[in-house]
Amino acid sequence: MSYIIQSINKAISLDNGREIAKFYDIYFLAEKKHTISEVSEDNVKMIKSEIWRDSMNFIFQIPKSPSLQEFSSLYIQAILPLIRNFSTITIGISVPILKTIAKGLKYFGSNVNYNDSVSTLKKMLPIALKSQSSKNPNVNWIYVVNELLSLNLMRNQYKDAEMLLKSIQKLSDDAACLKGCPLDQLACHYFLVGRVKVVSCQINESREFLLKSFHHIPPTSIANRRLVLAYLIPVQLSFGEIPSEELIMKYNLGMFVDIINSVKWGDINLFENAFTKNQILFIKLGIFDLLMKIRNIIILRILTIVHDHVFDNTIPITIFQAALSIHREYSLSEATSIAATLIYEKLINGYIDQSAHEIKLKANDPFPILTN
């Protein structure tokens, strides 16, 4: 009997999930390719458990696969017997197995086989959720959910991501269910949820989740914190909150410097130049619509300067038009339309007197976002 088969049988007997999970680790399979390829079909038949025998039969074919596509296909076939019989697998084995398989499927979904990988992760989700609802404190669900969300976002499948979040909302809102989650998985989960909320323009929720993610990441993990800040900074700016220069320097976020300065100074031209310069990056990050909201914050800043200048809650649109036109010409109708957008977005309290061509601001809290 092959020593590999002996180790598998021993791990099954001892409920050693980590040992078994190694054979579903794609990097382990690649590293031990030659050793694993020596296991024969007769050897596989000597695995004690029928479930693991059916699964490992495909695992031990992987070293002979000629391509990553074939590797992926065999890997998914190896998972299916486990999914069908997961209720018979002990918790000691199921936890590391779910975690390892979810990572493997994320890899294949990112590189070669998106549809089948996502489909398999979806089949695993009810299993992971069920194991969480039992007395298992190791919250398997978060591994599957995080990898599935990552794949959804990678392909811009935001509706699928939103549907997934709705399906687990009660679970993710339950502090007891989150308590046992590893901090790195919690940070990842909050970050992914924050990204989904950014795209759907649920700005309050996105700020909440991104801040949670940032604070769950150790200060030494500069790269991970930088990634979160790439979303958090525009979210904060949409509330009129300006990050410090120290923060920008520390995390090398220079692409936001001119965006931030445009908000501080009310310079719409500076914003548009900075946006055009980094447009591809901003679209790739999925923060295009959010930056358009920030553009409205800049225009609001211009209006507040005009308000301070006229020292009155009635502002002639012609004066607002002149302030907008410092760097490029805006027509009266454009200025009126922009003011109407600020009112619609609830960035200002007031209305437009079309006959008098005036913006009428409420005396009480005319700029609620700045007050808050």
C-alpha cells in the first residue's frame, strides 16, 4: 500500500482534517505532482471510506492532466462526491476541507473556469450555512461566501453579489455567528460587502463596512489597508470628509491627491482633470459613480462660497453661474440644472425660483451634509 494512502486512511481514522485537506490544496497538488502521480488505481481502491475513495480517484488523476482546464475539471469532479455526502463528514474534517476547496475554486474561477467554479461554490453554500447553524463554532460559511463574492466582483456580477448578500443577511448581522470568524476573513468579508454597497450607491452602508474592514486589518498589512482605502477615501469624500496628507503619503494613494484638493478648494476643473487622468483605474475599481457624487460635493463647495459671498439665503443663479465658469463657461440653464441636481440629491435644502432665476435656501440648515 502506498504511504500516501496510508496517511489518508490514518487521517480519516484520527479525524485529521488538515492532513486530508492538503490533497485539495492546488498548490500542494502542483508541488507534489510527481509523488502523487505514482499512486495507482489499485492503491486508491484501498482508501477505507467510499466517499473519500470516489473523490480521491479524481484527485490522483490531476498530476496527469495536460492543461489547467483539465486540472480544473478533475478538481470539480473530485468535489462532487463530498458535496453529495457532506452530512456524513465529521466537523473535524469538514472545516479545513471547505476552506481549502473554496480557495481552490476561487483560483480556477479567476483563471480558467469561471462558470463551473461559481456553480460549484453555490452548491457548497447551503452546506456551509448548514454547518454554521449546527454547534460548529468554526463558521465555515465565511470562506465560501468570501470566495464567491470575490468571483462575482471580479466579473462585475454585482446583481449576483447582492443576491448572495441578501441570502446570508440574517447570518452576517448576527454577532454570535461572526464571533468565531478569523479576523482576516472578517476583514475580507467587510471589504467585499463594502465594495458591493459602493457600486449600488448605498454610501452609508459602504462606509460602515469599509471602516470595519480597515480596522480589522493589522497596521503592518500596508497593502491590504491601501486596497481598502482606495474605496474608503472616495466614500468619505462623498460625505465631505477630507483624509489627511499623512494618510495619503503613508499608503501611497497619490491618484487621489488632486481629487481631494478639488474638494477642499471647490475646483471643478482640477477634479475633471484628475478624473480624466485616472479614469481607467477608477472604472476598474468600480468607483466611477461614486466619484460623480464627489463632483457634486465640489459644486456644493462652490455654492457655499457663493453663499458666503452674497451673505444671503437667496442666491442669484447668475452669480452661481459665474463661479462655476471660472475655468470653463457654463450657461445659465446648465447652472440651473446643476443647482436642481444638488437639491434632488439633498445636498442643499431649498428650491429654485424659475421666474426670478434664484436659488432659495432654507434659513435652517441650508447645507445639511456640511452640518453633519
